[in-house]
Amino acid sequence: MTFELFLQMFPIALMFSAPIILTALGGLFSERSGVVNIALEGIMMVGAFTGATVTVLLENSTPAAAWYGLLAGLLAGVVFSSLHAVASINLKADQVISGTALNILAGGLTVYLCQIIFHQQRTRSFSNGIQKFSVPGLSKIPVLGRMFFDQVYPTFYIAIAMVLLTWFVVYKTPLGLRMRACGEHPQAAASMGINVVRMRYFGVLVSGALGGLGGAVMVLTADIQYTLVSIHGTGFISLASLVFGKWNPFGVLGAGLFFGFSTALSFYAKDIPFLANLPGEFFYILPYLLTIIALLLFAGKSVGPKASGEIYDSGKR
Amino acid sequence: MSYIVEMFHITKDFPGIRANDDITLQIEERSIHALLGENGAGKSTLMSILFGLYQPDGGSIRVRGKEVKISDPNVATSLGIGMVHQHFKLVHNFTVTENIILGMEPHKGPVIDIRTAEQKVEEISRLYGLAVDPRAKIEDISVSMQQRVEILKMLYRDAEILIFDEPTAVLTPQEIHELMQIMRRLVEEGKTILLITHKLKEIKEVADVCTVLRRGKFVGTVPVADTDEEKMAEMMVGRQVSFHVEKMPAKPGDELLRIEQLNVKNLKGVLGVKNLSLTVRAGEVLGLCGIDGNGQTELVQAVTGLCKIESGKIYLKDKDITHLSIKERTDRGLGHIPEDRQKHGLVLDFTMGENFIIHNYYEKPFANFGILNKKAIFENAERLIQEFDVRSGQGAMTPARAMSGGNQQKAIVAREIDRSPDVFVVVQPTRGLDVGAIEYIHKRIIEERDKNKAIFLVSLELDEIMDVSDRIAVIYNGEIVGIVDAAATNENELGLMMSGALRKTRSTPHPAHEAVHA
């Protein structure tokens, strides 16, 4: 592989990383508060659909349509995830089942809404998504400029900012301490006067916001419209990144970059001499294959929040 | 004389049981007031009402002379009432300080001011002689340190009235002694302590006043100085209690359990049991005593199959069981009352009925052609609950999790004794139990012995070891430092051996040496 090729891969890899990182951070909030959120895939789909739809509808009236799309995706994620919150916190449903139900619902719901709004099973394609840009000055730095600052999507910077913000909130603020306590030992948290139900709502709704944003980012950078297969498992890859990154924001960043690169590799493989002989399909399965391998290697060792997935029962000894 | 807390005519009902029935309790300021009662007498319920975890169905509460309604623990906290729960409520991967400040974190702007918090924790810890490291993680510190963190939590919130729910159940004798000193120190500094317990010795040692409950009802309040252990026991149980186990001399028969040159690694990866040999004969109780952490756990786990061994042999009725599974050992007549009742003794989310048949669920009458027989399971459970006086709200249908620790313990003892195994490994059988229950369980263990079973009793309670055993083996640092006749020893001699100061060569040649060559 030539160095030039490597540099070319960078902006693409970062583009694919951004939604994975954002969504995995969402999963982090949810699981740290004690609710397993397997619905990330569905939340991304809803966010992507809403983001694409709002962009298409506003395109002719404002140049910032795609940014409104991101915001709309975020809000849609919050609304959609509230279903998961009600089911798993108030109704004490099994969190995996509730999440699975939402994933199935998301596919049907978005396509149904496309049919109503656009009279087809996908959104109309938008002409301008989020635009690439070069950071003035920084992009001129040799090598590093090409890697991180030249012709990149601003969404990657949003993801980085969210990593820092998440780290700050989770590890430095009272809110974060309380949230983590709810994910580790909710009865202990409750005995200290913390409202476990409210804390878990917070975790799930933030995961909806970040997952919805992640979905919108994905469709508005890597696609031209929303279809049923726009997200194609990225929510699950995000979930894997969360495990892979040991429920830590910087770990999630590393894992997100790893999966971003493995996706980018599938586009560049045919240009890399010793990989070119492999069938193209191999590279399309690569991110998923790596997900399984990463989970096999790391899942056993990494320890997540202890009470994640456990229904909160105030009477439990 | 001023009362800081008064509870009048408190009544509380739970499904199937009246936990508190017209109980009145008055607590003097700056005193240690003990609340005594059997397992399930309603002590914890009463204190949970005072702490706001439950609402009473009748009665009233006054704190510092003012009538109050304690609707949740936050109200209790604001009234200066704090509680150390029997099962600690600590987040295992948080630091000591993080656990203490949780819920009322000091902060600079949006950031937790951990430095200030650590200093304050350090100060309080020093004032009361708690010696807790504010930066240590909970999972890295001992149980007694964790308990002190619970105490610090209350002190950090300026609690004046401290409720201790059976605080000594999880402690070693040395740690109990330290806790008593801490309690006295707290009273000196102006706190009031409510001590829930069923251990008479502790009350005699530390409390000023004692209120006794029995089956949810108030029995009486007495100044501790004017009473003795026998009288308190009688008030608690409602009949005379014998503190000594009645038994005939043992008639030892064949060797049923033989351990030869056993080596077992502990969790830290070093040898916890070193070259240890022991035998237990039919018709005798061999007691194993030692200070906690000297290899008892590893030895028991090796014998019962819960952990792997490095080398050595274990024989059950002359059959080598060294490499058999737990199930195979059980089927060949090994019984076990485990040390950790919640981890190895019960499935907490199963009902009592299900827990009672956990060994033989597949046998008749509990299963017919692979289908569980609900009726047989129910009847079996009701019989054991009756026989062993296990107190549970919904009988056979009670989930194990919903029962108090003492009753969970009784349930395990009931299940294991009922199987009547040939070789019975009994670890801390009366941990957390009251004198009445202890008396009964000791009697049942001796009955097993008299049926020619081999009993291997492991306990941290020296009294229990001396009362029940026929021979006593002392373990120190993974080795047996002596085996003595229970009738011919005393607390001093055992204490010296337990601390490694004294070794006693065996009076009889050990048969294990011959077996090695055979």
C-alpha cells in the first residue's frame, strides 16, 4: 500500500467513523445508567430517515437544510428512544426484547412514512448533504493536515467534541457519578436519595439523541437518500464499539476509528496490490467480520456496568 | 431524661405476616440501645420504618419530641437518622469518597470537587478512629472497611442517630471488637446508636439498654446492666435456652473422609492449603478452627469440588473423589453447607420450594418422567419450613431473595440436614442466627453424628467449635498445627494455636501416612 493511498483513505475513514462514535457514545450513556440499548440500530434508522426527509423538504428554502436535518434526526432519536425508556424502565420489560422490537419497528415505520411523504419506499434524494471543508491553516500542515484537516466532514469534529463532552460529564460531574452509580448498583444509588428512574430516563434519552444524530450524520455524509438499508448494521457495530472500547469514551473513539477504517478499506482494497486478488465481496463483509472477531477477543475480558440490563426493583435485597 | 427517638404503637403488615404488632420504643440520647430478637422477629422492619423505607400501617413517631412522618430515606437523613444496612449498599468500582459523596457531591462549578471531599472524609475518619483510605476502591478493601465506609456515609451527612442492622454478622471476632470501640467513640462524640442484633454477648459488651421483640411483638425493655445473657435469651425465645450442646461421647467408626497431602492455591495464586492431611470418622464431629483466611475456604472448596487442587488426594468412603465433579461427589454422599449462602447456597430468584429440591429435582417424587411434580415439591417445602422454623411470608412460594439472611441460612441448613449425607461438610452453619435457632441446629448436627455420619465442621465461632466438636483441628497459614480433644482443651490453648504460636504433635499416629504407600 502506498503512503499516498493511506492518506487518501483518511477522510473517508473519518467520515464512516463519525456516526459509529456518536451512536456508541449514546449507547454508553444508556448502559452506564443501567439500560441495555440494543435499539441503537433502529434509533439510527429513525434519525437517518428524519434527517434525510427534513433536508429534502427544506433544501429549496435554506442553504443550511442539512444542518436542520441533523437537528431533526437528533430530536427524532429522542422521541423514538422514549418508547424504549417507557418499556424498560416503567413497564420493566426485558430490555433486549424491547430493543429488538424497536429495531423491527424502525424498518417498518420509516418505509411507511416514506410511502406517505414521498410515495415511494425511500426518501427523495437530496442534492446537498453535509459538505466537506478544509480547516484554514491547519490543512497546510504536512501529512497531518492531509490526514485530519483537508477535505474532511465537520461531523467528525462533532464526534470528537462529543467524546470530550461525554468524558467530562460521565467522569467529572455529579450527574455522571450518579448515572454510573445507577448502572452499577441502583439500590445503592437509591439509598443515597438518587432517583434511579429519572437517571435511567436521562441515559436512554441521551442515547436516543446521539443515536438519532449518528443516523442523520451517516445518511447526510455517506448517502444521497434514506433507504431501508442505509444504516445496514451500523447501530450494531456501534454497540460492538462500546464493548470493544470498554464503555469508556476514549475507548469508543478508538474502536469507532478502527471500524471506520475497516469500512474505508473495502473501497480501497482493489487499489492495494496484495489485496486486489481477493473478491470484492470479501471487503464488504470485512467490518462485520472484524466486529465478530473484536467481540470474541474482547467481550469476555471487558466488564460493563454491573447492573446494565437489570430491571430496577427498589425492593431487591 | 430526654428521648431523641420515640416510636409509639407501630404496626406493619406484609402479605401473610404481621411484622410489627403494636411496638413502642423509646431511645435515650447518647446511648447505645440494642434491639434484640430472633430472625424474623421484626427488628429490621421496625428500623426500616424509622429510616423511611417502609410506611407503618399504624402508630406514630417522634424525633426530638416532635411528631414526624418519615415518608422516605431522604426525610430520615434530614432528621439526622442514618442506617448501616446488613447488605452494604456500595458501588464496587467507585472509590470510598465517591461512594460517600454520592447524592450530595461538593462541586466547583460543574465539576465534582473530589479533593475537598477526600479531605473531609479523611477528617471524619480520623475523628472517629476509622482509619479508612478515602482513595481506595471498594472492591479492594475488606468487608470490615466497607462497613466503615457505610458508617462514614452517615457521618458525612451529619447523622445523629445511627442504626446498625446486624453489623457483626459479617465480621471476624477481632473486627467485632474494633467495631465495638468505634461505637463507643461515636457515643462519646454525641451520637445515639440503635443496634439491631441477636448476639447476646455483644449487647452485654456494648449496649446500655435492650428492647426485646418476639414474633413481631414487644416483649420488654431492660437496662443491660441489670440483666444477663440467660434472661435476655429467655425473653427473646420465650423459653429457657441452653447454651451448651447436650451430647454423649462420640463413638468413632470408619474413616469416611480422608484428605492426604493436599495442596490448593488460593485466589492470589499462592498455596492456601499446604500439604494438609486430615481424616473424619463416622460418628464424630471434627471441628476446624482458625482465624479467617488461613486456608479454611480453600480446604472446603477442594473437598466439595468448588475449586481445583494442585496435588494430593481426597477419599470419600475409601473411594478416590479427587477429580470427581461436584454432582458426582454429592451423589456419593457428600453434603455441604456453604460459607457464602447467597453465592453457593441458594438460587435467590427461585422460590423456597425450588431451592429445597435443588439436588434431587430429577428424582421421584419431585419429578415424574421429566415433569416437575408441584404438589410433592410444595409438601416437601412445607415440611422443612415447619421442622426448621424457617420464617417466610408466603411459605413454599417465597422467593429466596425476599427472606432475611438468617432465614436463608436456616433454609440451607434444613435442606442439607434433611438429605442426611454420609460425610457432611458444615461451614458456619449458624452464621447470622439467634440462640434459639443455633440450639436447634446444633442438636440436629449431633443427631446426624449419632446416626454414624462423619461431620466436618468449619467455623470462625470458637464457642461453636468447642461445643459441637469431638476433636478439633487448628489451621494456621494453610497447615494443620494441631489436633486436640475437644473435652481436653480450652480457649487459651486454641487461641495460641490459631495464632501460630503453639504446635501440638498428634497424639495418635496419622493413618494417612500408611495409605500413601499402599
